[in-house]
Amino acid sequence: MAKVELKQPIVDEIAELLNGAQGAVLVDYRGLTVEQDTQLRKQLREAGVVYKVYKNTLVKRAIAGTEFEPMTDLLEGPTAIAVCKDDATAPARILANFAKTAEALELKCGVVEGTFYDVNGITAIASIPSRDELISKFLGSIQSPITNFARVLKQIAEKNEEVA
């Protein structure tokens, strides 16, 4: 059996992982302790993010011809990939927050909803709240004026009842 035949299932696994992904981020994990790595993996798993380490050459084969192809140039050295199919900003947000406490973790680049971002772009993406958080803030801002309007109507109705 040739080496290519042995590696093809891994390339297919990577391609399937990235198929339909909203966001993917590459990080350099060199220098993380086992405890830090375990904490990071736990946080990512709880958010529905898949975090894996693959050989760079296999990742390059899997992303060739896809929207993730611009990441090819940064696939050097020990690289891990974090992928989420539901929340586009989750990988960037969790990894950037974790990198604040674990200085060894280094963001490289990422692709969010089909757009390639370098390390500065991914850091900016990380500051965006999750979709659920944005929706709750929006609904809260809509609810406040409606509630105030209802109170005013109630006060007018009560005042009219007193007069009558």
C-alpha cells in the first residue's frame, strides 16, 4: 500500500471537517503546558468548536481549491486548527481570550464566513460577541421603548378612570 493511500483518509477527514464550516482559525500552540492545552480544548468543546492538530502538508492538500486556501502560506511549524460550523466567531473569540492568559498560544490567521483574515483581523473578529448575545442585546434595546410606551398608556388610562 502506498503512502498516499494511507494519507488520503486523513485528507478527506480534514476536508469534511472544513466542509460547511462558518469559521476556522489556525494557531501556533508551541509552549502550551498539558494543563493549558486541556483547559483550551475543554472551552472549545463546550462551544461546539473542533480543535485538531494535523500535518501541515495534509491540511494544505485538503484546503486546496477551497475558500480556506489562503491559509496555506501560514501552515508552517506546529499548527492546530479550530473549526466551528455553527458560530463563525467562536473559534477566534475563545482562542483570543485564552491567548491573553497563555502567552504561548499564538493566533496565525483564519477564515470567517468565506473571508480570509490575518492575525490582526482575527483579533478584531474575536471582539465581536456571539450571535445569541447580539440578538439578546437587540431584543433588549427594542423592548425598552415598547415597555415605556405601555407604561405611559396605562398611566393615561388610569388618569381617565379617575376623572370619570
